Amino acid sequence: MCGIVGYIGHQQAAPILLDGLSKLEYRGYDSAGLAVRNGSEDTVVVKAVGKLVNLSNKTNNGAALAGNCGIGHTRWATHGAPSEVNAHPHVSGRYEHSGHSDADSEVIGVHNGIIENFQELKAKLLRHNYSFYSDTDTEVLIKLVDYYYKKYKVGPIDAIAKTLVRVRGSFALEVMFKDYPEEIYVARKDSPMIIGISDEDSYIASDVPAILKYTRDVYYIDNMEMAKITAGKATFFNLDGDVIEKELTTVTFSAEAAEKGGFEHFMMKEIHEQPKVVCDTINKYVKGNTIDLSEVGLSEEDIRGFNQIYIVACGSAWHVGMEVQYVFEDMTDVVVRCELASEFRYRKLRLDTRALVIVISQSGETADSLAALRMAKEKGIRTMAIVNVVGSSIAREADYVMYTLAGPEISVATTKAYSCQLICGYLLALRFAEVRGTLDEFNRMEYFLDEIKSIPDKMSRVLEEKERIQWFSAKFANAQNIFFIGRGIDYAISLEGSLKMKEISYIHSEAYAAGELKHGTISLIENGTLVIGVLTQSDLYEKTISNMVECKSRGAYLMGLTTYGRYNVEDQCNFTVYVPKVDEHFVGSLAIIPLQLLGYYTSVAKGLDVDKPRNLAKSVTVE
């Protein structure tokens, strides 16, 4: 949520800042702003409500703001409604209107996250004659930095350090001081931030795509660390103000990977990238007929020692966990529980200290998932991360890390990251089964790996049938309610299919375990209601078909999603979609693609913003 950018170097800052913010639009926002400094002159602040184009027009695409040092922000409203006055950057002095240069402002800054004790801090500052123009917690944070800077007559690093120890909550903080015109200062706790370096320029951002156009050499700043950024250089500090050394990391994917590549939307591009990124993820961990988890750090002794597995995640990653739970339970002797991170961290569970907590997150910064991981570690339980972003907080803090190779995912609605997470889950289950001796035949591992290796090509075959999905989605673009049903793995697939529909088409959609229909939900079925049944599990699909027929008798329109060969499904359903056969443990990788396409084409038919749906953000970095 929210996006931060910063630049200091030898070029005009504003166009670079605007370009960086455009690469972060997928994170979700309702307003945007820039603060640009031209040497020792007063800093100019410009803000705009709504889309980034409004800010761009207000600044003539950045040309109206002279200066080689600046910060920028796209805001997701938390404290205070979306408005120009609540938009970032915020200043320590007065703020009257966009373009106003406030000579009284010693500190100007932007912030991602939530300051939980901002009311307490605001009351303290009011007692010291500070006044406030906005409803935001960020203004409080900036004025608190100013307070310590002036009270103790210290430098920026010491002022920020004193601020950090008083603040409760999450933050990625970026500030400029009037007395230090050639420097930008940053600090973070729980909200992501990276610093990119080239020969004579430095870049700051909350995510890699914002700076890939300019550099691939980045630093990852850790929790409760600060940095001073100058042209081409970054110096890092701990809370004591001591200099600490950081390792420069090279981002492996290219700037082109974060572009649309000729597709109308990022989501469609990313749907089509699934065969490749799934293949890349398979090849990372499968060597011949063996699964190699040496890079993950998970040894055979570790695997034998776990009594239980908790899979902890949010949103689509939780749906991955639900599906992987079924696979684990069928293949291994390990008890598996899939938990919503936001519930797991607050429940009073008696956790087995010989358990493994697997945290799944695309960004590696999901607030609830990160908090759940930390809770598990505090209880002495080993943790594992399945993440897509190298150097992310969850990746750095977990005991074991299994990276997906999805590359940058820009659309808010996840597709390729979800599919890569599934592959990692399959491979983990297989490796546990192999080590713990629960595979039932000598050559079973070879069979399973051959099935997994076939998935990318079969994904491509599913994508070849997308025109049928496009035609069907147009028929139901004006639907009010859609129900997805299934049993077992099919239920887990339904959960993700339903989410794809609701988050980008704004159609009310729910997924139900098919056996639960008669326990209340069937009362919602009326003439013309679309019911989508996922029917890929041989021992369960007849029961789900029976549930679908009950809906049909009450006026429902039925869509069936199944594998080739079950042509009797056509006798019961009004419309049937087929995917190639694969071992039924892994069929979710194929069955989800028609449902991704269905959500996408429905959103397009309604003329909606597919990649940036309303009220949603790519990375949920606050509770």
C-alpha cells in the first residue's frame, strides 16, 4: 500500500520521481505528491487528488519543478480522507496550497505505514506549540522529527533515531532537512524500502520496479535502520547512530519484465507468463528425478523432525495453502493446518514447538504474515518462507526460504505468483513424502515429477482456448451474484476463482464447499444465477455434479470446469470448460487459468480498471 520514491543526483528530479510513481501505481493510491529542492532554495511541494496524471499535469510532467533532489508519494488513505491537504509530502511548518514553499519547514517527508500512537504523539506536540493542518498520522511523524531535531540540536540521524524509539507502528520514512540540501534521509520498520545506486545518482523506492529503469544495484534496508542518501552513495546507521555495512545486491530481472510487452493489461501479460515462470520455478528445484532443496536450507533431518505444519498466509496465498494442505495430507503423514495470518497471530493456539510454520507471501512484506512469522519465532518454532521478492522482510527473517521465480507481478490480482507458489507447495509435499517414506511405490517420485514437469506445456494449451472464456464472460458481465463450488482440492480452486472474479469485476462472488450448499446457501439460488462447479477430482466430482443439479432445478445456469475425458459433464452443465489431464494432486495449476481468464474478461467487458481495482493494493503492508 502507498508508494515512495526519492532521487538525488545530477538530473532533474521531478520527471524521475513521476516515472517511479507510475511504476508503483499497482500498489493502490488515492492521491499523490512531490517535494523538489533546487540547491539551497526553498523546497516546492505539489499535491493532487486522484490519478497520478493529475499530478503530472499540475507540474507539466515534472518540467515545472526545477531541482536535482526530491521525494514523492502515492497515498492510500488510512488516517484522514483522500484530499490534497492529507496527501504527502507533509511539512513541519505550515501548508497552505500546492506549490507553496514554506520557509519555516525544517523537515519535509513522506511515510508508508501506520503510526499507532499518533494521537498520543500529537497531544505531546500540541503542548509544545505545534499546530496541525491535516488529519494524518504522517504529519505527526514529520513534526516529531522536527521537534527532536530542534530540541536537542542534533543532526538528522540522531533526530530520526529519537523519533523511531517513540513511535509504535509501521513505517518507511523518507525526509529532507532544510539545513542539508544535498541529502535525503530514510528509515524503516515493517514497511518495504530499497535504495538503488548508480555512478552519480541515488534512487529510493518502496518496490523494485520504480527504479529498474535506472539501476539494478540496490540495498535492502532492515528494520529499525536509517540511511543518509547522497548522489551515488548511501550510508547506513543503526539506532545508536553507528555506521553499519550493507551488501549491494543486483536485481536479476530486467526493466522490460515490468512492462506490458504489448498486452492491453499487466494481468493478461502475467496470465500468459505462467507457463514460463512455472517452468523456471520447477527447474530451480527439480534436478533430473530428484527435488533439491539445498538452497532452501531444509535438510532430511529437519524434514523427519517436524510433527506438524502450519501454513500461514493471506488472500490468494492462503488459497495456495488450502490446496497444498490437501496435497500434503494425501501424500505424507504430517498433520497440516492452513491458517489465515490475521487470525493465526491473535489466536491462543498451543503451538507444537516441533512444528514448521510455512509463511506464503508474494511480496514478502505482508503485514499479518510477517507478524505471524515473528510470533512463531518468538515461541521457538522454525519458520519457512515461500516468497517472490529476494531480500524482502519475510525472506530475511525466516529460517528457511523457498523463492518463486515469478518475476515482477504488477497487476493487483495475482496470477503467476499464485501459480509459482503452488509449484513450491507441490514440491515440498513430494520431498516430505520421499524423506518420510510415505510414497507407496518405488518409482512414484519419478511419476509425480514427470507430471509436474508437464504442467507448463499444458498451461499453454489451456491459454489457447481463451476465446471461449471471453465469449462466455460477456454473457454474465451484468451478473449480480456468482457461486463457485467444489470439494477437496476443487474447493480450494474455487476459493481463488471466486476471489479473481470479485476483486476485479466487482461482482459479488462466493466459493462454497459443495456439500455445504444445502446448509443455507442454496436459498440464494434464483433463476439465472451462475453457478460454477470445479470438477477435477475423480472420487468427488459425481457428488459435486449432484449439488449442481440441485441448483439447476432451482433456475441456476451451470458452468462446469473439468478435465478432458469427463464429457458426461456436458449433459448436466449449460457450458463446460476442459483442461488437460494431469495427476489430480496438481490439477489446480491448470484449472485456475480459465477462472483467471473469466475474471479478467468480465472486468474488461464492464470497462473496469483491470490492473488497479478500486480499494485494493498489491502489497498489504498494514493491518
